[in-house]
Amino acid sequence: MPKSLFWGFVAILIFMTGDGVEQAFLSKQIVEMGFSPADSAMVFTVYGVTVALGSWLAALFADIWGPRRTMLIGLMIWIVFHVGFISLGTVPEDLNMMLIMYGLRGFGFPLFAYSFVVWIAYATPHKKLPTAMGWFWFAHSLGLGVFGSYMPSFTIPAIGYNGSLWLGLIFVIIGGLVGVLMTKGNYEKPKNENPAETIKKGITILFTNNKIAIASAVRIINQLAVYGFVVAMPLFLTSEEVGFTTSQWLQIWAAMYLVNIFFNLFWGFVANKMAWNKVVQYFGCIGLAIACLLFYYVPITFGPNYWLMLCVSGFFGAVLGAFAQMSAIFAAIDPENRGAAMSIHNLSAGLSQFIGPALAGLLFSLFGTEGLVWSLAGFYLLGFVLAQFLKIEQEQPLAEKESPNLVNKAL
């Protein structure tokens, strides 16, 4: 881990814990208010739109204003609209205000978290990028997927839904202040480039750099199963055909995140010894193609075997971690335009959050679970082919291509 960025990683862990508090119960809370599942889905859809847009803007604004200032803006947006979401939305049970406030809050998390990704890309020596990005995804997943998911199971019985939402605000404030006030690390701001040109590059780089376009496709494929399975697998695994309980499914899925956080780091160390794109190809793409099929054929063959499915889910999380190298690959493809490159990385991550559930819903309704898992496996095999074109010249450190004196502090 880059020592100068240590407090930034701590900040991401704490911030994402608060940001992820409601993911385990918000849909249920909205339905219990008397609204329909479709209304609940609309709240998450609006949120997803702003997250995707904010993810793209985060890297561009980090180039324009510096990552520290962009993180501060993201923190302020999150706080203001989260308070509005609770006080004007969930407490009075006003669906329209929930749509507006939760949607606008969606800009906050990516502006904070993904600006720090840009900071890592600029401040970390070239050869250490995979490990540094692995630490980011370790902190991100531990906060969002583990602490943020498990904490409500203890807080809801004690302080209820809205009390848990207020608790999330406390975590975000603490994490945000740690990130903005305590994070160090050098950051070389792009020279003599106006904001309009920076934003323009955040679009045109897709068409001027073929590797960025290919990497974008691989990054979208990366999490198709993650977001697709949360739509289809609860229906399949808890059906009479298989027989798991809902609680068992939630624990099985949580095991994926728990294993994933450690393998985000593990594959970073592996990538220090072999080509980054090979890690994505052989462990990420091939591994997830196999994991998708196991999620169907293991329960069909062995029935509701809880411990066996925990192993399958753990394998899924382990090979998913190999895709953490995509962050380093984006940063290294175009080192002179890292902000623009990372903006496409972030946008692709956001698009995966849309495409995954939509694709899963369509394929599941047309072909059932078996057709879904084979289709997803096919996408990962396509990713294997595309990742072949993402070879990075790792022998030449980034510092040799640029000014060796990175002394400008993040604004």
C-alpha cells in the first residue's frame, strides 16, 4: 500500500460502510410503506443513473479541481441529500421526495470514492499500481459489501430503518473528513488544460484510443454476473426446485463479498509477477465463466447443500477479484490522459450496474436460469478474447516517461 495514501484507504472503508447501510433493506422499507415493488425499483433506477453519471464526472473533476477538492464536493453532496432523503422522503413516506433526494445523493459516492482512484493512479509508481488498486477495492468491498451489509442486521431491531439511515450518515461524515483532511500523497495536476478540454477528452478518448474502448467493454462485462445474479438467483435458489431459504441465500451471497475483499489484494500481488491482462483473462474471465455455470449446476445436482454453495460463492468472489487489475490497466493505457481514461473506467463500472440487472431479467424470462448462466459465461469468454488486446508495457516505469518530480499537492 502506498504509505502516503494510507488514510485515503481508511476513509474509503469507513465512507463505504455508511454508503452501503441501506442496500440490504431500503427496497423492503419502501414496500412496507405501502408502495409497490415497481416504485421501489424506480428509486433504485434513478439512483443508478446518477451514480453512472457521477462516476464518469469524478475522474474529470479530479483532473480539473484536484482529487481532494472533488472528494470534498462529493462528501457535501452526499450529506445534504441524505439528510433530505430521510427528513423529506422516508420519514414522511413521500415517494417523490425519495426519488429526488436519493437520486441526487447518487452523485456523492462516486465523486468521493472514484476521485480517490484517480489520486492513486497519479501518485503510485507504475509497477505498484495493481497492488494499490487492489487495496482500494479491498477497502471499498469491505465497507460496502461486508460491514455495510451486515451492520443493519444488528441496528434495525434496535433503532429501526430510519435510525440505521442516520447511523450511515455518521460513518460517511467520519470517513469523508478522514479522506479530505488526512490523506497525503503527491498529485501532478494536468498542465495548461482548460476544463472544457478535459471534459471533451473524457468522451473522445473512447474513439481516439482503441485500447480504452476495448477496456471499457471488458470493464462492463466484469460485473454483469454480480448485478445479474442479485435479480435471478434469489428466485432460482429459493424456489421449490432447489429449496434454499431466503436467509441462506443472503448468507451465500455475502460469502462472495467476504472472500472477494481478500482476493482483490491477492491478485494485485500476482499481477506484480505476470502480465496484468493475463490475470484478467485466465483468472477473471475464465474463472467467472466457470463460476456462473457452477451457480446453476451445483444446486441442481446436489440440492440445497448450504456448505457446498458457500464454496461456490467463495470461488465466485475469488475469481471476481482478478478484475481489480482493470483499474491499473486503464491508468496505464494512456498515462498522459489518466483522468480521461479513469473517467471511462468509472462510467463503464456504472453502466455494468444497469446492464447486468436488465440483461438478467430479459434472459431469465426468456431462457430460465440455465440459459442465463450460459449466456453470462459466453460474455466472460468474450471478455477473455478482448482482454488479449490490453497488454501493458510493464517494464518501463511511468516515472521514466514523465517528470520525476511529482511535487504538486492535491488541491
